[in-house]
Amino acid sequence: MTIRNILITLFIALFSTGCIPQPHKNFDTFKHSIKESDMKTTVVNANFKQVIKNIRSNTPRCLSSNQGYAPDTCKTNIHTANKFEFTCHYNDVAKNGKYYKVYIRIKKLSQNQISVSTYYWNLFHSGSLHELVMEWVTNIHQMCPSFSIL
């Protein structure tokens, strides 16, 4: 038995016994499980509508299909005139050892100012999701990372 198979078996055992967080049944239970202190938040001058367009375009493309994950793992949960909430999740520890949860919240504070908050949890490492999202928000670029943040 290879070390990879042993690790996968171990993670499956931990996951099934509750030592690793289970996927939430719905958006509200997931959102309420996140502490504000666990989120990274930045206030920036940016156009609310353009930021939403960038997040909707880039997040599923970069965190789902380009990474080899199911394309339906990212979705808009709330979209009002002043608030946008977006989640992504993937749970396939048994097949490829990947498990992550992403929550992005954009709040319009004024005509040209927004608050960007991100939450990211991964079974193996913390990644740099907030930095990537901020690059999309501030139009530094609209590319997917060349490295895996997941």
C-alpha cells in the first residue's frame, strides 16, 4: 500500500468520524459557521458592479473547471444592490484528496467604495485566496493563478 493510499484512507476515516468538517447542508448553515475573525477583509475603491462581474467570471473558472473540479461548485447566494455573497466548495477527499470551502462577500459602502471579505478553508493548507480576489477586484489582472491555491 502506498503512502498516498494510506493518507487517503486516514482522511476518509477522519472525515467519516467527524474530525474533519462535513459539507454544510445549505448556504445559511455554512455562512453562520464562519466567524468574522476567520475572514480577511479589505476596503477598497472599486466599482461594485464591475467587481461582481469579475468575481462571477473568474471564481468558477479558476476555482472549479481549471483546477479539474466540478464546474457547479461555485454559485451566487445573495445578490442585492449593496451586497453580493458567493460560495465555492469541493469535497472529493476519497478520489483525489481535495476538500475546500470558499466564501466571498462584497458590500457596497458608497458609490465607489466596497468591502471585500473572503473565507477560505482547505484540508491541507490555507492558500492565498484573498490576495487573488483582491487582484481581480482592483483590476491588477483577471487571470487564474499559475499555482494551485487549493
